[in-house]
Amino acid sequence: MDWKPDRNSKIPIYKQLALYIENGIADGTFPPDKPLPSERSLAKDIGVNRSTVIAAYDELESLGLIERNQGSGTTVSKDIWGMAKKRIPSWSRYIEAGSFLPNLPVTQRIHKEMAEQKLINLASGELSQDLFPLSALREITSNRSFIGTLGYDHPLGNAILRQTIANHVQQYRGFETSSATILVTSGAQQALHLVVQCLLKPGDAVAIENPSYHYNLPVFQSAGIKTYYLKVDKDGINPNEIAELYKKHRIKMIFLNPIFQNPTGTLLSLERRKKILELSSEFGIPVVEDDPYSLTSFSNEKIQTLKSLDQHGNVLYISSLTKIVASGLRIGWIIGPKAVIERLADAKQQIDFGHASYSQWTANDFLESKQFESHMRDLVKELKLRRDQMAESLHTYLKDVVDFYLPEGGIHLWCRINKEFNEIQLLEESIKRGVIYVPGTTMGTEKGFARFTFARENEENIREGIKRFADALASL
Ligand SMILES: Cc1ncc(COP(=O)(O)O)c(C=O)c1O
């Protein structure tokens, strides 16, 4: 217990302690179904006589707040406030009962470490601050009068932004669409969530890449969806495996991140992209194309999205500004048949009544601005330098210990570690040395991998981060 008595206070120590525990019971620090510390250990912990703790517990017992049971110790009463018979909820049971599953414990641990301490961050899948187009965004926000409605906007998202997105996808992602078939979402993540919640039902089977984007996995599990894996090799997934999964499990949907895939950085070959669309038409099952990275090609090659090759309307296309502008804007979108988009918009209304107007306006003005093109040129150049630095550092510090494909775009590098190691121990040793990354089994079924993101740190930190990781690995 962190609490200590105030020895200068006029309130007796046993009363201070009783009050502290009473408040803790009210705010859930001491839940009703968990034992309180024994009198002896609590006395030692807070540096008082055991008789002081006994007096505090006596008082709490007389108030009906705690129960002392022979043998099982002292617990918070399930039936507190005595006479009034008002019960406090067992929050721990509620937390465990929800149908919406939590993230994997390792993922939670990584989030906590990133929030609490300054680490070299090779884990977070986003750009560093200095890669955001800050001066352009500053100019936009200071020049714009931001007039317009501040009420709830159109259920599909701001009409002007949707038209701008329609122009953007035509220019950069190779397909035509109209603003009526676009839903603005809170990042690509919300679009994926809406698809799973609205278009599938518990027990349905879907195909996903292995390894794949890990924040998706609990979303499928929470919705009771069965996931079957498509192994990713250096050219992406193998379409023949889709046919097998369809025959065996009647999969209802295929989720792909075909261009500079997270985490492998691979590009699904054009031949495979075409074959997948053929299979999708043959079986009548949609493909969800999650495409946050296609504009980051290091060779500046314009890559054909699945959607741009889709002639029959089989693809639901998802993207966002997270990996190319700024993650905190939370601007994403999904494009598909009007009826589907309206169904998803109806659900989004139930969840949040639409996206915040300010970031929609900011996104709109930036996408329309002249600076967008020059920003993308600078961004891609810098990402390539960082990728090269990461590859060089891996060669320098982990030569013969790691294998990886050199990604031609995106922000991640997927590394096989050719050494036996305990994944959690390696993560802990790395955190101790001030570097964090994503352990492979949070993203796929095969052991022995790690994902390093090269967009979140500058070249110097990337080098230092890989060096520290190599130290951690050597220490095992
Ligand atoms: C493949 C993929 N899809 C979706 C997302 C979610 O991104 P956001 O919701 O920020 O657009 C990410 C983020 O890491 C990703 O890598």
C-alpha cells in the first residue's frame, strides 16, 4: 500500500487509516471480492502498531464495510452500508464479463511502457512528430475561418471532405468513386471494426494474413468470428490458399493489407492481386483491402490497389491519413457499395454521431493544398533513409543472427531471429535497456520474429535502438 499516515494530523492514525480504506472501497481500489491485507502485514507496510490496524478494522466492521472471517481473513463486505443494504458492484467481475475483449497482455504491456517512460520506440506504428506536415497544418488552422456548421455533420462524414477523398483516390489510388460511397471514419481501425460488426455474424469464418496487423485480432474474437490464416511470403499471400479455405470453411470475407503489409512490409504481386479478384468473383465473397501504406513506395512507383483492379465491385477499400499525414487526426475512410456504406454509417451514428468537424476540415484543406505533394515527396525520402539505417544497423549489430526482407515501402521491418530465445524475456531485457519493439507472436503464429518500425524514430535513435536490442538478445 502506498498510503502513509499523517503523523502531524489531529485525527488519530486509526481513523485516518479507516477513512483511507473507506474511500478506497467507494472508488473501487479495494473491490468487494478481494481480501484486505492482514493486520500484521498492513501494520508493517505503513509503519504502525498492529493495534492501530485492529482499531481501524473494528471501525470499518462496525460500519458494515468489511467482514472478518475466521480462517479466510478480512474482506470488503459485499453488502456494505449495513442497514441500508446497498451493495457496491463487483467491478472486477464486470471487467471480465464484457463481450468486447481486451488487447493481448503483451500489447497492453507495450502501450503502458510507451506511455510511462521514455524509450526508443520501434513499436508504435506511426510517424514521428518531425514527419508530420506541421507548418502546413499550422498555416491551415490559422488561416481557416472554420466557419460552417458545428452541429452534427452528415452521417457519412463532411460532404466537402468526402468529395476531396473521391478526388484523392482517383489521383493517387487509381479508381473512381463518388462521395455517396465514402464513409469518413476514425482511422482505418474504426472502418475495420464497423465491417466486422455490421457485415458478419458470430460463427462466420474469414481469412486473414499470417502474420497480420495485430489490433485487428481482438476485434474478430470479440465478434465471435473464426479466423483462418493465409501465410504471407515475400510476394504476399498465396491465392490458392483462399480457394482451400473457401472449400473447407466457407469463408465469408478476405481481409488483406496487400501493399507494404504490416508487419512484413511485403507487396502482394500483381499476378496474385489479379488472381485474388478472380477468386473473389468466383466464390462471391468480398475482399476488404486495408491500404494505409500504398503512397509510401520508395521507388515512387504507383502501385495498383486491388480496388483499382476490381471490375465488379467486390472490394471494400479502407485507408487513412495515419501513416502519411498524422495519426492524431484520426481520419480514415471506407469506400464500397452505397448500401454497405449506409449500413456502416448507421452503426457509426450509434457509436459516435460522426467524426469531429475540426479534423475533417483540417484533413480536407491539407489534401487539397499544394503542400500535400511536396510533403509526400519529403516523407517518402525520409522513410527510405530510416529504412536504410535500420537495415544497416541490423547488419552491423546482428549480422548472421537475423533475416529480413527489405521493405520497398511502408514503415515496418519484420525480422526473423535465428536464435532460440524466450520472447517475453527478450522484451523485458530490451525495455530495461530503453528500447521497445513488437514481439512477433502478437502478430502471427510463428515464433522467432520481431517487428521494428522505422518511422517513429530518427536515424540516430534507430541505430541506438537496434544496438540496445542486440545487447538484450546477447544477454539472454
Ligand atoms: C494495416 C493497418 N490497418 C489499420 C491500421 C489502423 O490505423 P489507423 O486507425 O490509425 O488509420 C494500421 C495501424 O497500424 C495498420 O497498420
